[in-house]
Amino acid sequence: MEHTARQHHNFLTYLKWLGKQLQGWPQQSYYLFWFSLGLQLMTLVSNPITTVAVITFIGTTLGVTCILSISAAKSVNGWLGLLSAACFIYAGWSAKNYLAIFEQVAYIITLDLPILLSVKSWNNDTVNHLRKFGTKQWLIAIIGTIVVYGISGWAIGTFTNDPRPWIDALSFAVSLTAGIMCFMRYNNQYIWWTFSSIFQIVLWSITFSQGDATLAMAINSSVYIINDILAFTVSPWFNHGRRRIGLKEIK
């Protein structure tokens, strides 16, 4: 009984700690969350409410909260990312955007699981050990993105019935590279995240126009772009945001 009570206490303490990770974000992040939630609610109720629509709504709400928490360098993004990934995998499968599924699996491997395994140390480890690209890193990232794009576009177009293989591959390649950068704590990731959001808008807008998805995924990517732009000015991933909260600048 004592052991069970201790476990229950530890679980409640952990939940309270996670709840506190939703505090202390830049004010603009909270505005963006409520703006996104309003858009997604309007999209949900103005169209037929299907299983895909509901799961997509849950995924987009969790997904926006996840990327906002990453920008704020808060480790609650591990759970948020894992749960939103499950929803987005379902949406990707329903739309036959198969590389969108692999994209979410990559996020789970490079972002969500590592954060969950070091959840209480991730915040400080991240904000205190951020890096910027040198020439070598720029070359590796650009060439790696192009190679992944070519291989994944060919493979998904050859071996599946994905109706949009090359735009699906473009979104996947850029997003995968950004996820790896985040794992390695390079702030240059936000350049890739910005292009990722643009390509995802294109992918999900085309998917919507062809009747294979709701508009919610394209709207979600539009919100991601706003977050990416905000990150350059208010996030602790960049010196402007670090100065605001008294952190040492990244050299």
C-alpha cells in the first residue's frame, strides 16, 4: 500500500511539473495558441464532423501547443509531440500522404522520445547548450536535405499510390532535417522549419483541393509559420529572446 501511495504521489507530482511547463512562455505564444484554436474550431464546426475531422482537430491543437513549447524550450513538448504525432499519422494515412507518416515517426525518434527520456533536464540542457551552424554544417544540412528529397520522392512514387509524391517528399525532407537540427540543438533549425511549414501548406492545400483531407492541416501549417517567425525574435533559441530573459548569448 505504501509503495502504491508513493507511486501515486510521484505521478501527481510529475503531472503538476508538466503543467508548470505550460507557464512562462513568451506572451505572443499564448496569443497564437488561442488564435489557432479559434481557427480550428471554426473549421471543425463549419464542415461535416467525421472521425478524420475530429482526430485532425485534436492533432492540430496538440501540435500547435507542441511547437510553441519547443520555441519556449519547455520539455512538455515531448508528450505533446507524441500525442499529436499519433493524430497526424492517422490524417496522413487517410490522405495517402505517406511521407507525412514517416515525418511524424522521425519526430518521435529524434524529438519526442529523447525529450521524454530526459524530460526534467531537457529545459536547462537545451537553453544552455544551443549552437549555430558553421560552413560545414550548412553544407551537410543542404546536401542532406536534397538527397533525402530525391530518394524519398522516388521511393514513395514508385512503391506506393501516394498521389502527391514529390511535394510530400519535399515537406518530409525539409522537416526531417529540421528535426535532426533540433535534436542536435542548432538554432538554424528555424530556417528549415519555416520552409517546412510553407511546403506543408502547399501539400495539404493540394490534398484538400483534391478531396483527400480537411482544410485544418493547411491552416495548422499556416500557424506554424507564424510561430517560426516569432521564434527569431522571442524564443530563447536566439539571442534576441535570450537577452529578454537574461540568458547568455549564443556565440
